[in-house]
Amino acid sequence: MAYQTILVVDDEPQIVELVQDYLKQAGFRVLTARDGQTALTSARHERPDLIVLDLMLPGGMDGLDVCRSVRQDAVLGDVPIIMLTARDEEADRLIGLELGADDYVTKPFSPREVVARVRAVLRRAQGDVRQSGIIRVGDLAIDLADRSVTVAGESISLTPTEFDLLAIMARSPGRPFTRAQLMDLAYDVAYAGYDRAIDSHIKNLRRKIEPDSREPRYVLTVYGVGYKLVEQ
């Protein structure tokens, strides 16, 4: 049996040990790192299935730097990331989401919640095997079975959350979705977040699929409501 590998990155030994123990009990293979550079080295060597990443790390590379480096890496770019943060400021979490994190958990947290979120994000990354077909909108093609996206024939790398949001809207082109609806449909565990998290993911999605993210052609804002994908 192949175990899914989780890389846990945090400089607090008690947190690392606690999260590691619960993830191992849940059947995962767990790697750990205490600083950003070690985390990147481990990720590039081991190719984890998901990274649990603390925002505050010692040394010259914090969690935001690690998240940015992972998303820019040709091999690791689509590895799901769950942030751990003790910060209360909304801006800090939004920065992490805009850099490409899929979810976050705020300290103090229940280790069971971390395990639940890990499972949920991995389920989204693997997709629903019952979904199939290719949805085309202009030059945009969304393959539901392969969970792949191309624009004008060019492959686009999306995080699991970005793909899910796009697929949700693509299944009902032209239908406006509120931020709350997108959050409920994209996350299958209770999301301790806020509507602006969706805005961060949409911003990233537009940056990747739109010819000009400032003048979107595919994912449109419905003012006073939320977002929609243009009709086919």
C-alpha cells in the first residue's frame, strides 16, 4: 500500500510532534522540517503529496517565501499547501492565499482539524472519479477527469482549490455564484474563513487563465453577487 506523504513545516517542536503523531495515526507518511530552506530541500527531494506550512519560520525564509518558491517550482507547483498561522490579521492570511495556499488553519488548533483539512484538500486534489468530460469556453478547456486546464492549447497549472472553483462555475456557465456558495461547494469541511478568501483564489485563477487579468474574459465579477464563468 502506498502511503501519501505529508511534509509538516513548523519551528515549534511540540506542534510538529503533535501534528506528526495524528497524521501518522491517520495513515500518512510524515516528513518534518523546522525552517524554510530545509523544507524546500525536502520537498524537492521527496515530492510530498501535501505541505502543512507554518507562516512564521526562523531564518531568512519564512512560510510566505516557501509558499512562493513552491508555486514557482516547475515540479512542485501544484502541490497542495495548508498554512498554519498564529497571526490574527486578515491581511497575513490573504497574502498566503494569494501566493497559492489552498487552505489555512489558525493557531491554536485541534490536530484533528488539521487531519480533516489535509484529507479534504487531498480529496479535492485527486478529484471525483465520477466526473468526466471537457468543458470548453472560448480558448479555455477544462478536463474534469484529468483535472487539467489549457488556454489556447497551453497547459495551465492550477492548485486544487483554483481548479475546483473554475470547475464549479464551468458546470453552470453564466450562473452567478456568491462567495459563500463557492466556499460551500469548494470545501467539504467547515471552513473557518471569510468571503475574501475566495477573492484571493479568483485573483490567482485570473492571473493564470486570463489574457489580461485586469480585463477578464472568462471569470467575470457580478457586482453585488460574486462571480460567474461566461456562457459557452
